[in-house]
Amino acid sequence: MLRNIAQKSKRRTKLRLNRSFNKIYPSATDAVKDIPNGSKLLVGGFGLCGIPENLISALREKGSKDLVVVSNNCGVDDFGLGILLQNKQIKRMISSYVGENAEFERQYISGELEVELTPQGSLAERIRAGGAGIPAFYTATGVGTYVEEGGMPIKHDSDGNVIIESDPRPSSVFNGRKYVLEESITGDFALIKAYKADTNGNLIFRKTAQNFNSPMATASKVTIAEVEEIVEPGQLGPDEIHLPGIYVQRIVKGPSFEKRIEKRTIKTEKNVSSEKKPSQILREKLAKRAALEFSDGMYCNLGIGIPTLASNYLPEGISIELQSENGLLGMGPYPTEQEIDADLINAGKETVTFIPGSSIFSSSDSFAMIRGGHVDLTILGAMQVSEKGDLANFMIPKKMVKGPGGAMDLTASGSKVIITMEHCAKNGSHKILPECTLPKTGTGCVDMIITELAVFEVEKGVGLTLIEKDENITVDELREKTGAHFEVSPDLIPYRV
């Protein structure tokens, strides 16, 4: 009997070893050939950085349809997951950001595509939890928004009417604060991109191309990794490995990689003699004023556009460290043309550089920093802000959808939140209101509003107080341009830049 047990044990060990050494597939086509219609796919990448481009192309050729795809975003119109959209292979997207993918936005608004918009940090944690066998968890992200209350359009008909909408989520109170319940996410297949693999499936990612790839791999039944190089076991040091081979079932060496860059941003020489456009002058004014809120040693997260510019105007003697949601702490300036690296971008998909002391990590680790309250200051843009500090900045129903991205997580994190925006909309309508009329990103989360005309402090339960004013506008004129009531500080000072 003991001999039989030993023989069976040997056979099982051999089976496991054979499985670990048979992970290499000859092509992307072979690796995806058994993905059936209706599959749920977890796809790594952030923007176009770290996407499994060869696996996506192979899946397009295979033609699997009615796919449910979980990914932070959906590529661009003609690259990445965008080519599956164009080929009408995706039935539903579960993602945080629509961004600049016009076809994604068009299909959603026209009713051709179902979309579950999910805060980026919740998306990362739902996937991480799924991989860890945790069915659900509570989070402060989304309290008081469509995430908790439901009603967010998932599918429209051809006339723009909502025919499927999100359900309300259960909530509970812990230590005096309200939280909503989020269910974890798992999938049938994960398509991911790594830099190196050994034949056991151990993976190394390169720079910010790690992003969502590692959590996606843990939460699927079958993980297919597209890599640039395959080596024998032992050639990767144990302390170098980012993702253990236990999570990876198939490995493909890509024949080539386009590594398209979504926003090729380079360092430019300042030309003091060039004439600046009014819009550039306004952006610089807001960025310079926002920079005065930095304190030495802060960890800061800066949103796309004007908030990111603020780091160019650090006051003398102030040093901060920039955190980027896609998995970078210690973000450096834009690169020169020679320094550009498709695997090193910020959350705005712009090319960036490292600085001494930079570190990289996965999207789930990035949002653990944010949701855990480790970021000191957040600066964001906005479409609307209410007098109570509510924020709306991710969609105009039936017209424009960008998605919440990481903003919901940042505004629920407990960090100081500053909004930089133009005082009025292009049509002259108010952007500072008694109540936000657009879907809310966060409730009672804004601490300060900086516009080109004024600076307001937001006091919870009290409202707005004007603390700085541009010298070219009176308080009465400012009231006309502001849709919400505000008090005037007895210590009101001129606008500082």
C-alpha cells in the first residue's frame, strides 16, 4: 500500500512538473484559440502601456464575440482593445476610463455597447480580491454617488434611453464612517503583457508596464502572458520576480511589439520671447496658485492637465514627491527625445522619467497607497463643484463620457482635495453651484477651489468662504459669476501667484 501511495505521489509530482514546463505556446494564435464566445476576459495595461497587443490581435483574427472585457480602459480607436470594439466583438466593458477612445464613447452612448463604469481603485481591488478568494469588501470610494445609489446607465437604446442601469449597493457604517460593498471580479481568461518570463511562468514587468497586469493574472482561470523574452528557470533571480508562475498557464513570446505611445510628451526649451496664448496664461496662473499649497515633504497626486502643471512651479525650498495611479512614486519631468520610453508613463498617459528614489508597483498597490490615506494632497480638475464640496468631473449624460478614473478613490481617501478650474463654463454658465447637476465624483470632499478669479475655502457643513480675489474683479461681480452663496473672509487678500 505504501509503495502504491509513493508511486501515485511520484506520478502527481511528474504531472505538476510537466504542466509547469509545458506553458510555452508557439504563437499568440495558438494561445487564444480556445477562447469561446461569451468569455469574460481580464486584460492588462494602462492606456496603451503594457497591453498584450499580439494576443489582442490574435483574438481579433479568431473572431470570438459577445465578450465581457474587464480592463482599465479600452485602448484607442485603432489599437489595443479598440480593434475588438471596432470589430463588434465586445458586448460589455467593465472599466474605469473611456478617455480619448471616441469609438468606445460612441458605442456606449448609441447603445451598441454595455459599459460598467467603475472607480479605478475599486476596479483594481475587486480584481485583487477576486484573485485572493475574497468575495466582497467594503470601501469608502463611491459613497453618495452612483456607485452607492445605482442608476448609472449601463446600456442605452438607439434613441438614448437607458434600458439597463446599475443597481444600488449595500452600505454599512464602521467607526462612524459609511462604506459601500463591492463584489470581487474574476474571469475566464486573462491576457497580460510582461517583459521577461522563465519557462515556469515566473514574470518580470518593466517600469510602469506592470500596472493592471499582475492583479489581472491572479484572478482568472487561465492566464496567458505575452512576453518579450523567455529564459530558463534560474536565470531570473527569485527576488527579481514580480509575479510567481503559479498564476500563469500559458506563455507566448511576441514576434514584435509596436508599443505605441498615446501621448508622446517631451521636455521643451522655454522660449521667453514667444507670445503666450490667453489659454496658456490662464493655465499657468491656476498652476502657479495651486503650487502655493504644496508643503515640504508632501506626497501628492496631481490630475491630468492644469494640476500636473503645478509641479513646475514649486516654491523655493519646497520638495514634494509625485504619486501616479498607474504605479509610480517619484515621478520625474518629461523626457528628452532620446529618453522617451513607451514603458514609462504617468496616469495621463504622458511619457515621463524617473528621479533618484523612484519606485514602481502594480495598480492595486498604487491604490492601496491612495485608499489607505498615505497621499497628503490631491489636485484635480472639475466640471462642477457645489457649495458643500461635492465634485462632478467625469461625464455629461448622453453627451460626453470620460469615466471616473482614479478621482473617486482620491477624493474618498482623506487627503486634502484642491480643485483647479475656470470659474465659468465656455457658455458663461456657472460651475460653482448650490448642488451639482451632473453625476457626482465625490460628496463633501473638496477643501479648496482655485479659479482664475478667486480662491475659496470649503468648510464642511458651512459652505464657501472667499479668501483671495483677483484685483480686476469686485466681490459683487464675482457673485454674479458664482452660482452658489459664499461668505467673504475678513482677511480677504489679493490673488497670489
